Amino acid sequence: MAELESLETAAEHERILREIESTDTACIGPTLRSVYDGEEHGRFMEKLEARIRNHDREIEKMCNFHYQGFVDSITELLKVRGEAQKLKNQVTDTNRKLQSEGKELIIAMEELKQCRLQQRNISATVDKLTLCLPVLEMYSKLREQMKSKRHYPALKTLEHLEHTYLPQVSHYRFCKVMVDNIPKLREEIKEVSMSDLKDFLESIRKHSDKIGETAMKQAQQQRNLDNIVSQHPRISGGKKSKKEACAGSDLEVPGAQELVDFSPVYRCLHIYSVLGARETFENYYRKQRRKQARLVLQPPSNMHETLDGYRKYFNQIVGFFVVEDHILHTTQGLVNRAYIDELWEMALSKTIAALRTHSSYCSDPSLVLDLKNLIVLFADTLQGYGFPVNQLFDMLLEIQDQYSETLLKKWSGVFRNILDSDNYSPIPVTNEEIYKKMVAQFPFQDAELEKQPFPKKFPFSEFVPKVYNQIKEFIYACLKFSEDLHLSSTEVDDMIRKSTNLLLTRTLSNCLQNVIKRKNVGLTELVQIIINTTHLEKSCKFLEEFITNITNVLPETVHTTKLYGTTTFKDARHAAEEEIYTNLNQKIDQFLQLADYDWMALEPGSRASDYLVDLIGFLRSTFAVFTHLPGKVAQTACMSACKHLSTSLMQLLLEAEVRQLTLGALQQFNLDVEECEQFARSGPVPGFQGDTLQLAFIDLRQLLDLFIQWDWSTYLADYGQPTCKYLRVNPTTALVLLEKMRDTSRKNNVFAQFRKNERDKQKLIDTVAKQLRGLINSHHS
């Protein structure tokens, strides 16, 4: 058993020795530890020493075997040492030289190293800048666009910057600043574009006048062009083209879009649309334009004073709606048709109200006519843009009535001037040329006058052709207003006839009546007025024809208004006739005021009183002028004058101031009445049958015959009988005159030839007076 253990121990020691021999020195520790951990430490040491001795013997054997070689090697080594020293020196020298020479290379290498480092940095920087530069360029472009007020491109640039470029370099600090600044830039673009819009709104408010003026000029030129095209005759089988006509007219007017830059509206609309605030923009735009519309529709207080006032008002309205129409057709939804129609309805009502108010102040027909033409142009212009204008034409029919009134006022002055400046004498003509000229002015035909040699006279005075031509001028003036009102021929004809009737029945009639009623008008003037109105009355049918020719509506057409000129001139003539009668009576009264009877005269004079002779002379000369009057007028005037003279003489005889009269005075009075009767018998006016005119003095004649012949028995006996000789003598009148003579008899001034029977005569007078009173009382009962 002990042997076995000894053998195992020896084997283990052998293994450890081999391991020590073959193992790296650094790893020998665990091997040695196993030796020291065992109980055979001494024996292992013995074996180890024995192994060392064996190795030493082997080394010695080997050395002995290789000693000569070793010596030789040492010898060789010594030789090599010398060479090595030389080599060392050479290497040292070479190294020194190399070091000396390599310093510049080292420096160059360091520089090259630095350059390579810089190159890498530059390359990296270039790469980074390649990413950053587009961002900076876009930002610079954005700023430049905003500076040049190109806001919509700026907004597009901002979108690209935000969504395309900045995400690529988002880790840089400057990019973060840009990102933070983007909302501010958007707001700035929004505010600046809104500022541009406000400037635009202010600009078009100021330029509406010019825009409207341009549009109305275009409408006027279009109307002229249409007239040229419609009136131009066919040439070479075809009409002149509208383009050629326009070129021929050489008229070019810039459009509204050429006068106004609408780009701020478009830009602002696009910007707000992109920013999602389109509705805000639309509401703001419409609100501001409504405010501007109300300002435009407010007329100036003095607009009615001149046509330019109306023109500027219309220009502004047209300019406003031309802009809105352009916006409607060049934008999508900024304004719509409903919005435009709402504005137009408001504008139409306010415009019509303003025109009604201001046109009512106008008293000049020329201004009213110009205003009508301006309103028509205003309506045509806006109609060309699609706005309904029927209400404007309806209002023009209202202004037509006012125009007629202003025309009537104007023609009232014209007629007054004609009538005031007329000489109321027949127009003299000295040759055929003047005669034909007058006949061309006034429709007059008289075969007898044509046969008379020159010089000769027309029966009427100058106011007849002048008034006739002024009536025609009035008709032309009425016709002018009806132009371009889209009225039918019948409506135009009716309008002209109604206005002309007003001219005749009111204006001309009043002027004639005023002339006739003037205090200083003479009988000659009145006679001429009657003659003139007679000829004007005959000319009414020619006025009818004149209206028919210019309106092409026959008088026989149903509902055609007739002219009332005949009535006007008849009324004027009747008034003149009445004025003649009144004037004659006044003249007679003036002569009678010169009567100076000596009611106490014992004997009559040898002839009629001077005042009466003068009166009869006046009447003869006056009635000689009546030769051109219608027969009945002259006869009526003569009869009226004689009756008035007879009545006035009777009143003169019976007036209360004449308390007493003598037979001699009565006989003198009888001489004057005989003078009147002689005048009546002489036929001062032709046409009276028999002694018709003398009957005007029958009351005086019978009264004077009764007293001069003292034929009371006949009067009293036949009183009340149809065949009574003194049928026209009223008992009251006879009693008054008898009382005057009885008072004179009491003073012994009456019946001087009957002095012997004076008492009997006085009794007779008392008896006659008593009987006359009895007749009077019986008549009253």
C-alpha cells in the first residue's frame, strides 16, 4: 500500500516538473502551489535539484561540444562590433542628416495635415450651407416680395419655406427663429394687404367720377355708332361694319379697368383665401362698399343749379356700379348678383328721390331737357351693364310734366314780348319777295289780296306769324323731350297735343287776355287783336297737320287728342270784343263829361253842342277802322255805343243835380239827340236793316217829342196801348222831367209864350203830374 502511494507521488512530481519546464513563467504559480499544498515538499525539492543538475550537465556537454564554434562566433562578433560601431556612427550621422532634412518635411506635413483638416471642415461647411442657403434665399426672397408689396407671391414663398425648406434644417437655431417668426409674417402680410385694399377703396371712391364719365362716354359713343350703322346706306351690297364705323369715327375711350388697378383686390382676396379668412374679407369689402354707396348716392345741395352738378352725381353712381360689375365678373364670389341687385335697388330709389327733389327747383327748360338727355344716357349706360332701368324712364315721364310747365313759363315770356312789341298794325309788303316770305311763315291765302298791286298790306299784324312760329317751336321743344324715351308714336303725339293745348288754352290765352285788359289798350289795338285771333284760329288746322307730319299719327286715329286752339282764339276775340264795347263806352263817357248844358236857357242854340259833334266825329272815325272786323262785331259795337250814348244822355237829363230846366234847354238837348239820330241814319257800319240803329235813341226821341210838342192828351189817352205813339216813355221818367219844368214855371222861367194863361198852364202841369202819379200807382198795384 505504501509503495503504491510512493509511486503515485513520484509520478505527480514528474508531471509537475514537466509542467514547469513547458509552462510560461507567468503561469507557474498554481503549479507551485500544488507542491506546497502537498505533504511531499522535501522530496519534490530533491527531485527538482536532481533535474537541475541533469540540465546543467547537458548544458556543459553542449557547450563543450560547441565551444570552438562559440569562440569563432565571439571572434566574429567582435569583428561585427567594430563594423556595428561604424554602422552606428553612419546611422547616427544619417539620422542626424535625416532629422535635419526632415524638419521642413515635418512642417510641410503638419501644414498639409492642417489643410486636410480645413478641407474637411470646408467640405462639411459647404454641405451644411448647401442645405441652409435655399432657406436663406427663400427668406430673402420673402422679404424682398414683402418690400415690393408682392404679398400673394410672398405668401406662396412663405408656404414653401415653412413646409419644404425649413424641415431640412430644423436643428439650426436661426431656423427656429424663422419658424417662430412665420405667424408674424403671415399677420404682417394680412395687414399690409388689407392696407392696400383700403387704399384701393379710397382710390376708387375718388376716381368713381372719372370711371363713370368714361363709361358714359363709351355709352354715348356706342349710341352714336349704332346711329351711324343704322343710318349708313348699303354700299356694295353690304352695310358698313361696326368696326369700320368705329374706326371712321376715330373715337377711343379707355375702359374702367384701364383707369383703375384692381390687383389689390385680387391679391387681398387670394391672400385671405389662402389664410382661410375669405369670408372675413368678403364681409369687410361689402360693408365698406355699402358705406361708399350711401355717400355716392347723397346728392350735393346745389346739384340743381347746373348740369355739371347732375353730371358729376351720375358719373359717381355709374363709376361705383361699373367697378362692382367688374369685380363681379373677375372674382369668384367676392360679390354676387344678389348683393349687386340689393345695392342697385337702394341706388335706384335714392337716385329717383333725389332727381324728383332737385329737378323740381329747375325753371329753365333747356336745363330740364339737358337733364333728361343726361338721365337717358345714365340709364342706357347702366342698362348696358345689365341693370334694370325701367323706373328711371317712368320717372322721366314725371319730369316731362315739369318740362312742359317750364316750357309754358318760358313761352309765356316769349308771347308777352311778342305782344308787347307789336305795333298792332297790318303788315305792309312792298314786293313779291317779302310777300312770299310772309306766306311761307304763316299759312295765309287771299285771292283778292294777291291780285292787288304792291305796296299792299296783310290784314294781320306781325304778332300773328310770330305767335304761329313760336307755337311750332314749342311743339319742336316738346318733341325733343320725347326722343330716346322709347315711346310709341301715339304716345309722343298725345304728349305733344296735350302740351300744345296747355300752351294755347292757358299760356297764350292768358297773355292775350292780359293785353286785352291793359288800361292803355286802344280801340285800334283791340280791333287788330280781333283780326289777328281770327287768322290764328284759322291756322289751327295747319298746326294739326304740322303735328301729324312730325309724329306720323293721323288725327282720325282713335284716342287722338284734338287741339283746342279754336276755343282759345274765340275766347280771346270775345274778350277783345267786350273790351271794345267797354272802351267805346268809356270814350263816350269821357266826351259826356265835357257836356256843359245851360239848363235855364230861354232859347236853344243854332246847332248841336260842340262836345256831341266831337263825339259823333270820334265814333265815325272809329267805326271806319272796323271795316276788317267780322260784320257782327262791328254792328254789335256800333249798336252798343249808340245804346250807351242814348242811356247816358237820358241819365244826364234826369240826374238829380239838374233840379230845373227850361224848354229852351230841352230844345237844345233835342238838337243833340237829332245829331245822334243823323249819325245812326248815316250807316256808320254796314249791315243794319232799315232804321234799326236809330231805335237805340227811340226812348229819348219819344220823351223829347212828348215834352216839346206838349202832347199829354195823346200820351195819357193811349197809355198802355200797343200802338201808343209814346210807347217807350215811362210815366216815372216823364214825371221826374215834368217836376223839373214845374219848378222852373213857378219862377216864371217856363212857358214864357203862354204868360197870359200862366195860371191855367200851371194847373195843367199839376193835373198831368197827378195823372202820371196815378199811372205809376196803378202800375205798381
